[in-house]
Amino acid sequence: DYQNDISKLKAIKSANIVIGKPSEEIFLCPICNNDLSLPDIKHEHNIAEEDKVNHEVNTLVRRIREIDLLINSERDQHHQFTFKLNDLFDEQLRTRRMLDEESRSMITPYLSERDGLASELATVRQKSKQLHHSLKIRNQQKSIGEYIDDLTNRIDALNVKLESLKESAPSMTEVLNNLGKKLDAYLKKVKIKDRLEVGIDETSMLPTLRQRLYKDITSGGLRTILSIGYFLSLLEYAVENNTNLPAFLMIDTVGKYLGKTQTQYNETDKNQDKAEEISDPSKYNNMYEHIIDIAEFAEMNDVRCQMILVDNDVPAGIQEKYSGFVVAHYSSEGRNNLPLGLIDDAIPLKSS
């Protein structure tokens, strides 16, 4: 700005020199075409004289010189600060480098130790996992070994028992004779007529009476008595001896073909039933007594035994005598306030 002002002032001086001093005369204004007086204009606008212009130029030159000095001073300070800043940057880099190196030297051992510990921890965990797996296998092996030892001991005990059984085992003939004697004792208890040739056939393993197999007997009542006696003989043998037969027997409709049921069956020779006196109440009663005798014999010898008889039409005398052995009593007609049986109590299905 000072430079521009100086140029303008110098231009004024040059214009005065070239144009010359203005005349004192009145002249027309080029714009409004009015008369203008130069002294009046100078006085009105305070137009400086030539010495004032020179003085102003000198003032501006001094100010420019001072500004140049100030600029040079600031430039020198800027250079100095720049050098100091560069030195500080260099110092910062050296300090950062030193700090990194020191930190590296301080942290590296810890990092190495951390890596070592992490590796050792992974190794220990892997070993622990392997040991746990090995221990599990070892426990299984131990359990299997104990089970094998137990089975071996049991096999040895069974072998000893087997040898003992082989040495003391009766022959088939002896077993069948024993069963035949028990069957004969049962028939004697029931009071069967002509109790001859009682036994068990070695071929069919069926009971025989009077040289006739069970299947060849035409009297249905005698077949019933004989078949019940056959199963009771097997049960009694199981109570007295160590056998694979369970000491359990269940008989349904004991009085079939014995004239104790209301149902009439055709699979029998009624004349033979009459000749055998099957409907004799004492036979029915004796059958029950023989069954109870076997149960009491098993109880005396501390042998677990169970017999279940399902009898729809038990004679009144037997009901009174053996009422203590009745576990459940049903009536198909609900007489004497007895409950209906499961079949009689069933809800009939509706016909579709």
C-alpha cells in the first residue's frame, strides 16, 4: 500500500512537471460546463502543495524502510525457529528411537517368557487331555477286567457245579420213575379206579395209565385229572430238586369234564366218564387237598412256590373248607354282591 501511495505521489509530481502549474483563470468544467475557480477548488479540497507531497513521499519511504527492517528481522527469526524446530524434530526422532529400543529391550524378555508359558500351558493341557483319556480307558479296562474275573469265577463255579451235577445227576429212567411215582401217589390220593401201569412214557414224555397213553384216553374227565397230576408231579419234582423248571403252575377251569361246570363238552366219552366215576365229589376235593399238600411241603422246605387255580364253579363244600386260599372271588351274575369278572365287566362293542 505504501508503495502504491508513493507511486501515486510521484505521478502527481511528474504530472505537475509535465502539465505545469495551473493558471489562476476561471475555466469551464468539462462535466457540467460551469465556471470553475482554481483557488476556490484548492481551498475547498485542501490540495497539498508540492513540498507537502515530497514530505508525504519521504514519510512513506521511511515507513517502507521500517517495514523492510521488520520483515528482515522476522525472516531471521523464522529461520532461527526453523533450525530449532528441525533440531527438536531430530531430537524427537532420536528419543523415539531410543524409547523403542529401550522398550523392546525391556518388553522382549516378558514377551519371550509369555510365549514360553503359553507353549508350556498348551503342552500341559494336551498332556492332561491325554492322561484323562488314558485314565478313562484304564478305568474301562479295570471295569472290564473285574467283569471278566467275575464271569471267570462264575464259570468256574458253574463248571464245578456242572461236574457235581454230572456225578450226581440221575438218569432219564430214574427221573421218569420218580415222576411216575409222584403221579401214582396223586392218582391214589384222588382215588382213581384200576390204578395200574402208572408212569411217564420215555418216548412221548406223556403220562400213561393202564398201558394207555394220555392221548389215547377217551374219558375227558380222566384226561383232566391225569394232566393236572402230570403237571403237579413236575412241580413237586422242581420243589424237591434243583431244576430249570420254575416252581410255578397255573390251571384254568379245574373242573372241566368233571361235571362241575355248567358247560357241556363234546370231546369226551360220557360212558367212560360215568364208568370212571369222574363226577364223584371226593375226587374233586382230593385234587385240591393234594395241591395244598404240595404248597405246604414247599413252604416247610423254604422253597418259593406258587400255584394259581382259576375255577368257575367250585363246589360249596370246597369253598367253605379252603376259603382261606381264595385270593379273588368274582361272579358273572353279581350274586352275593360279588364283583364281576374282567370279561363279564367288559363294555360291549357297538356294532357298526
